[in-house]
Amino acid sequence: MYEIADIRFYREELRDLAVAWLALSVAFTFFLEGDFIRGQPIYAPDIGALVRVFLLSTATVGAGFLLHELAHKVVAVQFGQIAAFRAKYDMLAITVASGVAGFLFAAPGAVYHRGAITARQNGLVAVAGPVTNLVLAAVFLIPFVLGGGFVAEVGQMGVLINIFLAAFNMVPAGPLDGKTVAQWHKGVFAAVFGVSLLSLVGFVVGFIF
């Protein structure tokens, strides 16, 4: 067991976080640059391009996922919960395979917590992840606007990935965060989901036009 900033992490938990981060980065790299895996061009793959996209994915997709999950854990612990991230290795394999196939299906795992908790506290634990992604999007906006070259690419992908993660996780269905938040407070749900969705649409439309 390790303790970082008064938050306890289990050895297995750190392993699961690292494996999930790597798997998501690899899956997204294959998704963006995987034509050679799918046999579409006949020439040799551009290793330099693969490395570049992998680094972009690690810094944006991986970081967005990691900090999203850590936000759930930190808030849960603040409410006296026992919380830990657990990877779903079968789903990680499907995630990587989906990237190779040319689409993405990402369900790497989740933070599980237990202990006495109110509906408000549970809602705050759930909304912490998407809000963290919105904050990260704002942080990535700085290098996107002010940087150039690879730094600007990191910023661009960081903004897009994090507002997508926020919007997707706020969908009020299944095991997603949005369902828990909506059950707790409709106003908070509407605000966070609305900002996430409008930001995503605005960012995408801005590139199209």
C-alpha cells in the first residue's frame, strides 16, 4: 500500500491504473493510425507517425481517463469511503481490439467505493470525474491557442478528448456518471451536461467551419 497526498493507493490499484492508461493509449493510436494493421495500405507503416500519435494519446486520452478516475476516488475518500480503481481486463482487451478494427469501445474499469454515503455525497463523487475533464479541457486550451507544432496538437486533442469524456460520462444511462448525478440533483446534471455538450459541439463545429 502507498500513500500519496494522504490518499491510500493499493499496489494492485496502481497496476490497474497503469495498464488501463497504456491500453487506452494503444487503442487510440491504432484507431487513428491503424490502417497498416487493417491491411489498407500496402507500404510499410510510418513508425515515426505511430510514436507521435501514441505520445499524443498518452498525454490526452490517458491523462483524461486517469485524472477522471482519480477525481472519483479522491472525493469518495473525502467522504470517508474505501475506494479503489479496478480495471476490467477483458474489457481492456476489447478496447484495444476495437481500436485495431477502426472504432473505439472504451470501458477500462471504474472506481468502486463502499461505506455509508448520502445521495448528495454519491452525486458529488459521480460528478467529480466529468468536472475534472472540463477543467482539463480548459488547461489544454492554453497550449492549443498559444502553442505551435506538437504542443498545439497536444492542446487540440486534449481539449477534444476531455470535453468528449465529460459529455459521454454525463449521459444519464446505464452505469455512467450522469445517471447518478441526475438522480441526485437535476440542476447540477443539466448544468454539467449542458456545458459539456455545448463545448463539444462548439469545438467540432469550429473546426468544420
